[in-house]
Amino acid sequence: MSIYRQEEREINDGQFRAKTDNVKNILQILKTMNFRDQANVVLSPSGIKVTVENVKCAQANAFIETDLFQEYEIEEEMVIFKLNLTSWIECLNIFGGGSAGAASPSLKMVYRGHGYPLVLELEEDGVVTDCEIKTEEPEDTLDFDFFSTGVMNKIIMRSECLKEVFTDLDVTSEMMEILMSPDAPYFRVSTFGNYGTSQTEISMESELVEHFECKQTLKQRYRMSLIKPSIKPLTAALKVSVRMDARGFLCLQFMIRTESHHICFIEYFCCPEEEDGDD
Amino acid sequence: MKAVLNIFKGIHNLERTVQRCKLTLKWEDAKLVIQLTCHYGIVKTHNLSFIECDALQAVYDKESCPNHMVSDSRVLLGALSSFHQQTLEEISFCFTPRNLILKSHVEEPDPSKVVHTVVTLTRGEFEDYNIMSNCELTVCLKEIRALLAFTGSTGISTKAYFSGPGSPIIFTYDSKPLYEGTLVLATLVQKAEVGTQPASKSSHEPRASTSIRKASSEVSVRKNNLPNSASDDGDVTEVQDVTFPLENSRVEEIPHQQKDAVRDDTSHSEPVVPLSRNNHKTAQEEEEDSDTVPSSPPAKRSKFFFRRCFEATFNPDTLPGHNIILAEDSDEGD
């Protein structure tokens, strides 16, 4: 008993402490990001930001805000570290999916500071598990500088239509082309597969389009392998916002409602494919 | 085909979301354009390239076929569902004036290794049944199942026209004015008889068991030709008067008076390859079996029970009492 109390004291002396009653919320979000093993984690007073990068050409960010937690304390202005996302997800999932009626495990996370592991404590029905995940020096993440050029086409639509488009994509196609234009066809996704080309057009008059703002016609190709990781958060999302800037960079923002009806956002940036193959 | 299938996959989804489908053929670009107009203002356009090819012209004439049959596709489909889908490639349709017997057709020298299925449909099951002479046709299962899956789902009948093994069997269906189709399948040519098949055994011996079986001539043939074959057969043939073995299945019980029909059938049909393994034995065979000494169990069984002996680390010298000999080796050549 005395040992336990001592550990508890240690745990409470951290730079960061957070507690939530339902680990499934966070688990759901992190799972959609798990296309790479490593993730950068930024802890700040407004919440947790998890960043996963894909060969320096694409980046996914998940924002887990403080209202998801019952307790959230942080001493520093910002704490950044890198850890193994797959391990984190496995630890959070340690009690398994659980049946629908079962009580979901509660989660407590503590981070004592630079060099210390991220300590997780999960509890379900009196069973307690604690895990420590090693943290590493954070990696530099790309800054897509999305707002600088000023020109941007933006469409907000319900996720159903984009889900259909993305899940039906021709797998033999290496590239995916997205066109956003103030004139017809307004929004078009094209693939170029072995058997021929396929296109899906979504008109701005469609009921599923909630917001349409295109200033100029922008058409850009993206590598399918870079877009594929965005399908997971898309399937979990309610709404998605598609933005393209003048350089052709794509930003997909997914609005996800968690199990306990909190709203979380996941952002996905993608570099366009250069036409002439130059770097 | 794959490209088109990909476009139309998820048929239930398509039913809900697609409002219109427009097919356009663009000769100059060599493209087939399929345009699906869906709900919510979504339009999907697929441009598929096509190439010219020589069409296969099958030579057949359904009017010249002496035999034909019309059936509700669901009846045939139900009968086919008894056949194991993944592994079975060919199926035999054995037509007699009284009934149609569907048998699984497997080219496997050892029938005990595969599951054989036999399904019988009496002529009453068919809308029209016009068989001039018995014939047994073996066709590819996948194709006929695909045809029946389609016609069965739409509820139309399937007609079959055929003459005999080696000649094509022609399946047709039509639901004018919407569509009609013809499937011409090649049938397996009957191979010559296998080994020494004593004609007497096939039909005239009194049946030992009361249940109906297919001809057992193949069983005896195999025993003569392959004395070293897996004695699973040996085990089985010694069992007498067995009711249905697990492998054989039936759609319905056949009353006794049809025994003759089946027997006639067997005398006509020659085994292409040993078809169904079964426990049927004639009285003559049973007598023979009681004289034979059961041979050693099949390798598989002995390997299971004496597993340890086959392991590389097994050293008989480590067993206690290994040096006590209870029975000397018998003389060689015995």
C-alpha cells in the first residue's frame, strides 16, 4: 500500500495531467491517424495536438480539446515530444473494445517533463493498468503555411458524398486529380487507372454541399498513396471541408463527433504532384 | 470485365443512390462511357477503353437437340447449393426419362479424399421434361451456377437443350422485352472404361442395402487395379449395410420402384472417372471381403497415432524395456 501511495505522489508531480472518463473518445481519434508509427505530440493549455507525417509530403493533425477531459492541468505553456503512436493506441486499447453496454475504461495521463515517459493509467471495473511510453525528441514538422497565399477555394460538405468518392476510387490509379471551380463542374475528382479514367462530379447545388466558395479554377493532381491515409478520418467524420490554395496544396478538415458527443477536428494536408517531375 | 464489374459493384448501394445510368460508345476514342447519375447531384463518369477482338462463334443448334428440359431456375439453384462451392469444378447432369441426377465430378483417383454429392430431382420438379434417351453430361459448375444465380434472382425459367456427352448443352432464358440469353457449355466427352469392370457386378447382383446407391462398379475396379491404395477403402467396404454415409446427400428419398431406373442408368453410363464413393456392395463382394485380411492402416492414421516415432529426436533406445523382445522379426519375404 505504501508503495502505491508513493507512486501516486510521483504521478501527481508532473508537468501535465489529464483525466477522462472515456478512453474511447481519444482512441477513436488516434486510430484514424495511425498510418505511421511515430507521432509528434504537443501539449498545450488548449488541448493536445497529435501530428503524424507521411514522407514529408503529407501531414495529419488531430486536435483533442480540453473539454474532452474531466481534468486537465498543464504547467508549461507548451510541451512537445515524440512517441510511438502505435504503442500509445495499443495501450489505450488494452481493455479491448468492450461490449456496447460495458463501462468504458477511464484514462489518466501524466507527463513529468523532458525525458520522462508518458504515463498512462487505465481503469475499468476496478482493474487498473498502467503503462509508460518512452518519449523522444520531437521531429520538426512541416508547416504548410496554408493561409499565406490568400487565394483559396473552399467547399464544406457532408462526409457521405466524399466518402463514396474516396472509397470507390480506382485502386489501379496512381494519381488523383481534384478540380475546384466557380463554374461547372464545380468539384470533380478524377482517377486514371489501368482500364480508363473515372470522374465524380459534385455540383455546388447539391444538398450535401453546405458551403461553396471558389474564387478561381484550381486543378491539381495528388498521389493516391498520400491521399489514402485520409480515408480513415473521413469515414469517421460528419462533415469535411476541402480547401485548395493557389500553390495546389490540399487541406482536408474532418469534423468528428466522438462517442461522448464531443466535436474534434482532424486536419490532413497534402502536397500536390509536380507536373514536370521537378522537385 | 474487371473494370466494368468494379463500376457496378455494391449493387445494393447502387440501387439506392443511382438514378440513371447512361452508356455511350465513342468509336473514335475507343471508349465506352458509363455515366451514373446519383442522388444529391453527384455524377460519376467512367471512361473505359476497349479494344477490338474476334468474337468467338460457337457452332450449335438447339433445334436439333433431341432432349430438352425447362425448369424454374430456383429449383436448379437450390439443388446446386448442396454442392461445395469452392472446391468443386465440374458437375454431371445425368438425365433419365424419370429424373435428373446431379453428381459432383472430381478427377481424383482416391475417392475417399473428396466429398461426393448426389442430388436427384424427379421429373415432376420441372416445368417441361422431354428426354429421349439417357445421357450424362459433365459441365463446368461455375458457369452454370452464375447463370442460375441470375435467372434465379429474376424468377425466370431456364431451358436446356442437349443431345449427349461431347456435344454442347445450351441453356437459354428470356424475359422479353427486357433481355434474353443463351449459354452454350461444352460437355466432357466420355472416356473409355477404366480397368476391368465386370459387367455383371454393376446391375444384376442383388443389392445388399436397402437404400439406393449409385453403381459401385468403380469400387471393385479400383480394388483390382490398385491393391496398394489407401485402405480407407478397405475399411469402408467391410462395413455392411450402412445407411447414408456422411458424404452423400439427397434432395429426396427415392422409393424402391425407382431402383430399376437407377440400375438401368448405371448399365448405360460408363464411368468417366470413378464418381461416387459409397458403401454399396453386392453380396458377392461382401463374401470376398471376409476372406481378406485387413491391410495395415493408411499412412496418415499410423502417423497420427505413432507420431512420436516419426519425430527426428525419437530414439528407441531411450524407451524403458526396449531391449526386451517379445516377438522376433518374422522371416523375410513373408
